[in-house]
Amino acid sequence: MTSTRYLEPSKTMAAFNGFVRWLTKRGLSVWGSRVLGVRGRKSGELREVPVNLLPFEGKQYLVAARGETQWVRNLRAAGEGQLTVGRRTETFTYRELADEEKPVILRSYLKRWAFEVGAFFDGVDAKAPEEKLLEIAPGYPVFEIFTR
């Protein structure tokens, strides 16, 4: 289930993410954004990053569009995280999806946020055949989350 794919954000994207995090922390969710908080696997300090929480068929998912990011590595090590919008914070545990489970989630994620994350999918979009989504699945960690 782990991949080695990782796309580091540009300085412009890092600044944009900082702005989205700032807005979300103040209660202004941008297209379903949440601030993901996870304990650093080395430092033990809380690390925060904006994420898109995907509701799908009554469940909730986090998709790592940039691949095996620091938040992905930290979440795997910590076993739990928290999602915040404004003053509301929910702690969660997760189940990481197997590659064969990912295509339907990746398609839904791309339908909702292609304008924002499409560049990270190398030309693959929501209309891609199932086989193509399955082919790229190892590069995109996906987590079903369970809030407490």
C-alpha cells in the first residue's frame, strides 16, 4: 500500500496552502477543507496541513494527491489524527485502502476537486477508465477515516 511517489509543493502552493489553513482554522471551509493535525513521527509535535475531506457514500476519505507526503508518513506512524474547522476539532482513526479499493474514491475526488488537484494526476481525470485509475492507485494513499 505504500508508494514512493511524492510531489513537493512549490513556494506559491505552500503559500496558498498556508492561506487555506488560516481560513479553515477561522471556520471558513474552502470547498470542504479541513486542517489535518498529526503528531510528527520524529518530533512528536502537532503538524498541521490543509486537506480536502471527501464524503463518499456515507463515509469520509482523505486522499494524498501529492503522494507519500509528510502528513501521510506521520499519520501512519501516529495511528490517529484530528480534523479542524474553526473551533470544531474531531479526532479520528483510519483504515488505509488497498490499491484495488481506490479507483472509485480517486474518481470521486477528481470529480470534486480536479480544478485544484488535477495537476497532480498527470493527465488522469475523473473520466479515466477504471484500469487507468487502478494503474495509478499505488501513488495515491487513501484513508477512510473514523471520527470519535
